[in-house]
Amino acid sequence: MITSKQKIAAKKNIKKAQDVWKKMTHRQHSLSQPEGRMRQRPGSTGKGMFYRVEVRPKREFTSFRVQDVGRKGELERVAGRRSSGSWDTVAWLVNKRKAHVSGNTLVVDDDKVHSFLKQVRGKITHIKGDIFSAHPRKNVPESEKPTLAQRRARALNIQKAQLARRMMVYA
């Protein structure tokens, strides 16, 4: 039989525990569980199939989508949607068979997979496990467009179209 003093103490302890629980984050909740301490975050162990090259922080986005680029399973783009509705690249997932780690940087071996490096500026530096960090390509303001490269590409496309039209006329 419990005494009234024990009953009051038990109620106080429950209230204290509830207050602490309410102030905890989702991650702290999971870690306080016995099975939560064993779980490790994705990519931190280095045992996955892909290297993750983070280009922008996840906190800028509200939802995510993974897209295959090129052949299936070689290179994947993690696209994120901002609260404004615009989409942008959050990270690149590079298959481990197509790249290797040299020192503290990621080196891409496959030429087809190499294409994603055009979207990335500077070195791809190692953070932990399979996770790497890089900078997105430089943002060119609309006032500076079309750039020299865009003008060249447009001129080349116009020349090709004119050549194709001439070929159709003579055929």
C-alpha cells in the first residue's frame, strides 16, 4: 500500500518528466529511447552505395525529390523545393563505382558522370562518412544575361538551323 506522501511525490515526478519531454527535440526523443542510441544517421557510416555531395543546406527547402541523371543508378540529383515554389539542386548522389576518394576530396572517374561537376564550383571536400561538401555554380544576375557563352551558343544554334533549312530546300 502506498502512502499519500508517495502518491504526491509520484505525481510531481510525472509532471517533471512531462515538462522535460515537451522541451526535447525530435532527435532528442529518439535518442532517449533504448533503440534510438544505436541508430546512426544516413551517410555517416560510409557503408552506402553513393557519395553525397551537398551543394546547398537542407534548411532552405521544404520538400525533396530524387532524379536519375543519365543511366539509372550512376548519378542522381536531389532537388529541393523552396517555400517560394522554385526548385533547385540540394545535393548530388554519385555511385561509388564511378568515383573514389583521394585524400580529402572526391575524384570522379567516369566521363559521363563527370558532367555534374559543371554544376559545382571548387573542390569537393569530405565532411564525414559518405558525405561531401561543394559550392553551387555562380549565380549570374539577370541584368548580366545573356553572357558571352550564351551568345555564342545561340549563334551556333542559329547557324545549325539555317544549314538544316538549306539542306531541306535542296533535297
